[in-house]
Amino acid sequence: MSFNVYVTRQIPEEGINILKKFCQTVEVNPHDRPLTYDELFRQVKGRDAILTMLSDRVDAALMNEAKSLKVIANYAVGYDNVDVKAATTKGIIVTNTPGVLTDSTADMAWALLFSIARRIVEGDKLTRAGKFIGWAPLMLLGGDFIGKTLGIIGAGRIGTAMAMRSRGWYMKVFYTTHSNRNAVLEEMLGAKRVDLETLLKESDFISIHTSLSEKTRHLIGAKELSLMKNTAYLINTARGAVIDEAALVNALKNRQIAGAGLDVYEEEPRLKPGLAELDNVVLAPHLGSATIETRTKMAVMAAENIIAVLNKQKPKNCVNPEALT
Ligand code: DGY
């Protein structure tokens, strides 16, 4: 049909193939980099759908430019990069990719936890530098997991999957959530819902899984970091701005906490000054959902959401159902 779709980054071809079957024009950003805001602005005119990345700012001005736009399919579960309110006002449907990246992101949180608490990156650097001169009783000592306390900030799908994986280490689990109590965690792990202050004070490992909103921006700042044990580790695979990154740099520098594992940054892809120089932090380039299987499922899901909207059907993963009316 004569639909016109723009995809802001190359994605697995399974998604593109679905779009091509149904739409006359499917154009993909040919560059191996994100588009600038101005480039995206120039691309949206005349498009019926755009398939966007979490790194694309999709604001009201851009939507004004896209007069025929019917759907913004964000290639992520998080959609804080999209002005959903503006989209709803304009009757544009916004979709995301929930569920399919839950396990890969929970795995990533554990990968960061292991990397920082068992000092794997430091060890790798030392070994490559030819400084491994033999086994030593006091070399690169980290922390144990067994029986420790895991604090989950935001016990939604990913937070729950992260916590469930702690069974292997018989951990005590605390969690916070802005919605109802998490029956799965309570029944299967004996997890306890607590307030943020208790979680920060009591946990040995804290993993952030809350979405970014005005309520959660800088949820973890200097005061919150000061409540953590100085032997505790902080992991963030959610959104960078949930942590005040400058405050985190100070806390890590002053050894107020033992370490951090970060997959996301406040001003992604830029890092706050000083962060990259620290040895008690492991830094990943937003790899939470980066497995072949997951990224393929996300591509299919985003494409199917687009096709549903263009077919005047309800997409499976609509974040603003009000726009459907
Ligand atoms: C998402 O989908 O929001 C994740 O951050 C991707 O890794």
C-alpha cells in the first residue's frame, strides 16, 4: 500500500521485511550513527510511520512537521524520548517493545554486578598489560553474593526478572515499586517491599529498574548515595538520569560506596567528567537488550505495531491508548 515509513537506524532485517511487505516506501537511515535532531526533523515530513530509537528526541515540534504521521514505534521498552502527551493530542499512536527484552536486560544487570563486584574488568586490564605475575592471596579481592541483600528499585518486569535470578545465591530481596505489591517476588523469594531509605541502608547490591519520569529523575542523588553501605554496589540498566551522575562520581571517588555498574548515562552517550577515570565502576554502552534474539524480536514487534496502526487496528503495545479514540 502507499504507506511511507522511516526507520531511524538499521535494525534486524526481519523487522524491515515485515514493513516492506505492507508499505510502499520503507526508508532506513543509511548512516552507522544516530540522526541529529535536525536530520530527523527533515526526514519526518510525509511519513505515515516512524520507527525510532531511544536516542531520538521525538518532540511536539517534530510531530508538527509530520502532518501525516499516524504512529511512532519506539524500538525500546522505555519511551521517555517521546513526548507522549503531544502525540496523544495530535492523535498519533506511540508504541514500545515490552516483554521481549526483559530477560536480556536482567542478564545484563547481573553481568554488570559480577563484573564490578568480582573486578573482572580491572583483572582483564591487568592481565592484558602483562602485570599478572602470578596468583596472589590479596590480588583484586571483590565481594561475595551468597546470602547477601539485593535491593531492587522498580520491581516491574525487568526488576522482577533480575530479582528471580538471585535464587542461585539465596539472597534476601528488598524492593520498591510505585504500583501494587509484587506477589511473585513476595511468594517465590520472600521479598519484602520497603521504602527507598530502608532499601538503600540495608542492601549490599542495588539494581535500578524504574522508568524515567519527572518523579524518578535524580531519584538517587548525593543524599541517597550517602545512605548506602560503603561496601555496597549500585547497578543501573534503566535510564541514566535516574541517578545524579555527578553525585555518583563523587561517591565513587570518595569510596562512599564500593562500586557501580552502569549501562546507561544521564546525558547519553556523554559521560560526566571523572567517571571514566575511576576504577570502581564498570561502564557498558547501553547493551541491556543487545542480544541477537532480543533485538530481532524488538524489530518484529515494532514493525507489527506499525502495520497494525496503518491497518487501523489496535497495536499490541500501545502506550497512549487515549490516542486511539
Ligand atoms: C529499552 O528498551 O528501553 C532499553 O533501555 C534498551 O536496552
